[in-house]
Amino acid sequence: MSLFDVYPLFDITPVKAKDVFVYDKNGIEYLDLYGGHAVISIGHSHPEYVSSLSNQLNHIGFYSNSIQNPLQVELAQDIETLSGCKDYQLFLCNSGAEANENALKLASFQTGKSKVIAFKNGFHGRTSAAVAATDNAKIIAPINAQQEVERFELGDLKGVENALAKNDVCAIIIETIQGIGGLDEVSTEFFKGLEALSKKYNTMLIADEIQCGFGRTGDFFAFQKHGITPDIISMAKGMGNGFPIGGILIHPSIKASYGLLGTTFGGNHLACAASLAVLKVLRCENLMENAKTVSNYFAEKAKAIPQIKAVKGRGLMLGLEFDFPIADLRKDLIYKHHIFTGSAKNPNLLRILPPLTIQKKHVDLFFEALKKAL
């Protein structure tokens, strides 16, 4: 049996990883500045993470959500403490797409409406409503296209209000900082405008923090910079450091009922153990502060390279914008200089999404290689 050929693959086979480095089957060491799509938050094979999962597996790895699981309660408490999002409710699932799917479903239940407002260059997942809200026609199948989605330019508050005035919108979904779309972020004024409009027109405001959440920007959630209170916050990627886990935080004004949402694997014992380890390391190693420190250092180093036209993003969710397509540059970095980086919908943007444990010395390695590659 062959694999379903949907991924363009680099000819590299990792067999081991430690902190910010990955090692292939030939023993070659690669500096990981991509973290597998921003998933690796506390570094590969962190001892606290390995210990937490190993210990949990020795007790119980899985049971369904038909029984008590105190680890879920502990995880909810730790997220509240570290994020400062008081009194929200936690629903756990398995991925970012599933998180956004549940967020949109819950918004529709809550408002009795079905239309979604999303934004150009946004990416929210590959499942039914989530992919319909994603700005990529190539991955939206006819069965997904039946979802009602209206898409606006980032910053178009007037267009959003005109759509909301029809009173058929259940949710506004927005990435606080766009990931694959190219690291774009709008102003605080725009976010506050969306918040006000969502209240005015009985619409749920969903902050998609799948990629930019869990400490990656230096704040626990990227939206917190803007001083808003979303109705629903979706999260995943860095939440489990590689173990599949996602979730939504739900404002206390939204009431639960039995059967409203559900999942077989979501919030299982191993997933909770993984996320609890992530939160412990984020706190004990001050990784959110490290994200800010290293980010500032990165931006200073970038100033010395004239080919870089802009540094986009915040914290350790960064993009280097050039005035030429970066596809060949990215290949040179991985094959000649052994550094993983990422691409974006913007063909001129090189994405940098390293583990939050990265140090200045690793940034130096990258810029030395980048100068040679350029």
C-alpha cells in the first residue's frame, strides 16, 4: 500500500530531536526554526515533557469523557492562572481545525444564526466550517462551500458592520496574527471595533490563537495586547509540544448543556499530561519573557541584512520579507546550511517559528547562514 500523495516532502528523515535541534538518519544536525508549523513550544524531547508523558502512560493513557478526569480540571486551572483569562470554560479536542469547528458550531448554537465573517488570507483549518472560513479556494471542496462565509480585508470595519446589519451572522473569526497568510496583524482600534460590533449585533467573536497562542508572541494569547475579551478563544499547536491536543476557551456568558459538544479522544489523559508539562515549563523557564528577548535580538540582527525589506510578526512568530520569492533560499538553508524555516502564502516571506527555548546563539547561527545563502 502506498501513501496518499498530498505532501511535497523535503528529502530528510529525522530520527531524533533535542531542544532546538533535529537529527536525521545520517546523523546530520539541523537547527529547527520552524517547530513543525509552530508546534514545538518547549523544545524537542524536553525532560519535563518526556517524564510527564512516560509517568502518565505507566498509569492510564486513555479513557473516554464518560468518566471523571481530574487532569482536565487541573489543565483548566493552569491555563486560567497563566493566561489570566478568568472564569472562561475549557472544552478539549485534538487539533486546531477541530477547535475552530467547535467554536463555530457553538457560536451558531448560541446565536441561532449560521453565517460566518472571516478575513482575506486567513487560515482556520481543513474541516467543514473551518475550511470554508479559510481563504484558499483550492482546499475548499463543494461540500464545504455550502457553508455561508463572507470574507473581508483586514481592517475593513465598515464592510463588517454592513454584513452584520443583516442579522444572519453567528460568528466573526479572526487570527490575531495571520500564520500561513503572511504574519499580518491589524490595529487595536480594529479589534476593539470588532468586539463592539459583535456585541451590538449578537455575534460571537472568535479569536483564533491556534498558532499565535500559548506564549508564542511573548503574551500568553496574542489578542491580549489589544485589550479585548473574545467570546471564544481557539488554541492548539504549541499547546501539546507535538502531542495532538486542541481546545477552546468559552466565555462564562455561554451556557453548557449535555451533548452540546463532544469528542472521543479530546482531553485524554496523555494529552492533558503533555499540555500540563508545557505550561509548567513555560512558567518555570520564563519562556514567554524569553520569546520577547530573543525576538528583539532577532530584529536587531535583521537590520544588518539589506535584502530584508521587513520583519513581520511578534515574539517568536516572525517573518522575514524579501523582494524576491524565497523558495530557493529556503532550500539552500535546509540542504546547505541545515536550518529548517517556513514559507507563507506571501511567496517573498520566510517564516521563523522556533521552539520558545531558542537562545541568542542560535539566532547568530541562523544569520551567519542567511548571509552566506544570500
